[in-house]
Amino acid sequence: MDYEFTEKKGLPFGTNMNDLESMGFSDKQSQDLKSDYKKWKKNKKKKDRMRIRIAKKVGDDKSILGTTSDLVQFLLYEIGSMSMKIAEANSLDDVKESVAKLNQNLSGFVNKVDAGEVMLTHTAKGFDVVLPEAEHRCTETSKIIESL
């Protein structure tokens, strides 16, 4: 059985689905776990196929991570710069001036998204899927870091 599934279900790694009853699981619990595993495996295969297609068409994990890193750094700088200017603003005109550069840099992108020329992954996946995924990954990563 896959490590990812056993970890999620709290089972020892390497658990054989045929040994569940001997491990103390009831017949119903065993059947439920086997059913969950089949669903999980089918979903994993679908994700794997999708990831292969993405790697072939868009770029490997490291390339995508590099692009993400570039964008995060850009946004961090631009938002930080804008925040500093807004903090010093004395009028609405000062506030407008402080957001002008960010607006100039991002308006073309926003217009392309609004026109459907550029698609965003969080829109394709659904924000109701993306947010819990991010929450889980942030929390679990933080737990690991705290445990060190």
C-alpha cells in the first residue's frame, strides 16, 4: 500500500490490504478501507497523468516553482513598496500615486484574465479546493518544522 495513503489513514507503512482483519479491523472497517484505497488510487493515477501532461506542455516542477518564485518576489516587492508609500500618504492623490506602478504592472495581466486569454489554476481547480489544500500543506509543513 502506498505511503501517502497509509499515512493519511494512520496505518503502518507497507500494510497489506489482505491483512487488515488480522490487524484487528472489523470486516466493515476493512471493506471501507479497501474501498477508500481504490478511490484514492484511482484519483492518484488521474493526478499522475495530469502532472505528466503538465510537465510535457508547461515545464517540470523546478521550472514551475521558479516562475512561482519570480511572481511571489515581484508581488512582495510591489506590495511592500506600495504599503510604504500609502503609510506616508497625506491625501487620496498620494494613495492613488502609490498604487500607480502596481496598477500599471498588473493591469494588462488582469485584463487578459478577465477576457479569458489567461487562465488561473485556482479558478480551474476551484477556490473551495485550493484554499483547504493550502491550509493543509501550510499546517503540516509548519508542524514538521516545529518538531525539529
